[in-house]
Amino acid sequence: MSTQSARRQFLRYLAGSPLFALGGVNVAQIARMLDGSSAERSRALELIQQQAQEPTLIASASEALNVFDFEPVARKKLPPAHWGYLATGTDDDETIRANREGFTRWDLHPRRLVDVSHIDTSVKMAGTTWETPIVINPVGSQRAFHPEGELAVARAAKARRHLMVLSNVATTSIEDAIAARGAPVWSQLYHRTDWNETKQMVKRAEAAGAPVLVFTVDLIAGSNRETMLRAQTVDTRNCENCHVGGRPRPGVEGSAVRQDTRRKPMIAGIVPGEKAPEVGTPTWEFIKRLRDSTSMKIFIKGIVTREDAELAMENGVSGVFVSNHGGRAENSGRATITSLPEVVAGVRGRGVVIVDGGFRRGTDIFKAHALGATAIGIGRPYIWGLAAFGQEGVETVLSLLRHEFEVVMKQAGTTSISKISKSYIVPHNG
Ligand SMILES: Cc1cc2nc3c(=O)[nH]c(=O)nc-3n(C[C@H](O)[C@H](O)[C@H](O)COP(=O)(O)O)c2cc1C
């Protein structure tokens, strides 16, 4: 058999394997990489090898050495479609990989003989001082990952004293999340086409005591989540209890099926009123509308350019999240850590800059601060912890990241976050 046909046969075998569909590995992408440069070929083989290996699973949160240890446990415990929802990026999932690879473009440039017996990791955002810059980012539908969902995360945030941002499509109401957190959470918003509906959600978050509204703008044009769609096809459960019309597959959702809000208390709480005429999708004018309708501070999540950072500041927002939705919005292929410096330049000290996307190590957090971030956000890692071991898993993920970050701060000779400047990193191999 020729090498060519052997390769094709092998790839056909891979394509038929549910394991690969679930692991977020895109077979078409691997096929392309195998036809590419030698670096691409070896990366493709690495991906195949990783996928083929059975990871050693930790049996309890305390066994974890790092946040990655939770991922295979979460994957094993979750139904395939829910795992697909968590793992997915868009198109070939390139932007997920880009987010991680972005950190490797910077190396540390540590200083020695500094007294690091006491370090201060606190940051101030929207008038509150947090003892850690690690923010629990909004992630929707958390009861799909653990029966206690957002409540377990809020309790972990309380125990470890982290800022939590609650998703607009959470499976727990903002009132219950704040009660479990024992302090206000920030409220994330996806707009509705009907402004009256959007306004009701804004007012509800404000009444519940959220000090900040985080308006997410990177999904307005939709997204192509192939890894999720592929995983749904191998999930054979009957999901009618939670999804109207059964499994949430392509073609099932849409105008023929009413929107399922049974597990989305923030949306289910909307009282239908008279529809306001809407023109198009949100523009900067919409930010003004938001500002005029609430006393909460407004943050915009999904800013990746200097131009939009400038506009955000001109439009009176208090901060931005440099975010590509964890590689789940447009498949830009650009890491958020790469976008960060230009956004910081656009903000010019006029607001808070939180960056998220691929943060898994203390060194990642350190590099973000060196490039001017106020704080960093995490998504998937704490959900791996939640799915694997509930609240304890979330707490352990938070404490591992915190510990790693504190160690690298000391190793680099930086005693506070404001001291972590650009001089503590250099371009890779620079
Ligand atoms: C399963 C999942 C659900 C998400 N849901 C939301 C959401 O409801 N609102 C939002 O603004 N961002 C959402 N995000 C994006 C995260 O807030 C964050 O930007 C991203 O996860 C960071 O990347 P990371 O997962 O690599 O840490 C979601 C991300 C994931 C993985």
C-alpha cells in the first residue's frame, strides 16, 4: 500500500472514531496539517498521540498538581454533548490553540536579590479591592456541568474571595448567586433584539445589587461551533427534560421551536410587553442606551483592538475584557495576549483591562500583568474543576493558579502587581 493511501485509510479510521469527535480534534484540520510543512506534520502527530493516550485520572481534587489535571476527569464525567459545549471553539478550533500558544511568545526576565518575603497580589477594580487578580469569568449553563452549577462556583468564590461574573444565561438566578457568594457578583449581559427585554434584565441585575454590567459583544454575529455540533451527534441520551424538542441539534432550535428558558432564570423572568421597534444589531449608540438606563458601571467584553478600546473609553465605559470568548466567537487565530498591548494602549489608563483566554498557569497571569492587564479571567479551568469535583474542584483550581502566580511573582522579584512591568518579560528567545 502506498504511503498516501495508508494515510487516507488511517484518517478515515480516525474520522469514524467518536473519541476524536469528542476531544475537539478536527480531523479535516489534522488531514491538512499532515499535508503541510514538517513542523505541521509533527504537530498533527502530536495531537493524534495526545488523543490516543488514556490520561491518568485524579481521584480527588487534592491530587491535582495543576489545572490541567481536572480536564480529563471532567471529560469522563460529562455527557458527550455537554463536554462538546465546554470544549468547543469555532471552525477548526484554531483560536483556542492560538490563545495558549500566544503565551509562548514571551519569556520571563526575572530579577534577583529582591526581598520577596511579603508580596501583595491585590488589585482595585470598579471601586473594590480584590486580594487576587484572578476573575471567575461568566460561563453559561453551569448545571450542565454539575447539579449545583453556579451555586457551587459562587460558594467557591466566597471561600476564596474572588470576583465572580455571572452569565446572562446562567442556570441560577442572580439573586441566588449573590446570596451564595455572600457579596455582589458582576452581571454579564447578552442583548435581546427587543430593547424592553434587555432593559428588564439590566434592571433586575441592578436591583439584585450587581455593581457592574458586563456587556458581551463578540457573539453578536453568531459563531460556528463545529466541535460542539459533532459531539452532539454522538450523544444518544433523551434530553427532553432540559431541552425543548429533545437534543439541541442543528435544525432543532429555531423558529419552529419556542426558545427554551426553563433553565435560564434571567431570561425566563422577562415579562412580555409591547415590542419596541429595533433597527439592526447593537452599535456604540447601544452603549449610551445602556449607560442611560442604569447606575451600574458598564464594561464591554470582547474588545481586541486599539480602535475599539479608544471608542469604549470615549463612550464612557469603565473597563473592557480583552476576550475572544475563549476561541468561541470569530476564528481570528489571534491570541488575546497578543491583542492585549494594543487594547492597553487604547485604554490609556482610563479604565480597567481584564484579559481572558487560555490562562492555565501562573506564568500566563504574570505575562498579562507585564503587558498592562489589571486582572485576568478564567473560563474552562474552573468548569473542569466544577464538573470533576463540584465546589471543591473549583476551589482547588483557584488556589493552584493563585499559588503558581505567587511563586512566579517571587521568582521574578516583583512584590506587587503594579511592579510587574514590561521589563520582566522579553520576546521568546530575545
Ligand atoms: C462553556 C462556556 C460558556 C461560556 N459562556 C459565556 C457567557 O455566557 N457569557 C460570556 O460573556 N462569556 C462566556 N464564555 C466565555 C468566557 O467568559 C471566557 O471569555 C472564556 O472562557 C475564557 O477562555 P478560557 O475558557 O480559555 O479560560 C463561555 C465560555 C465557555 C467555555
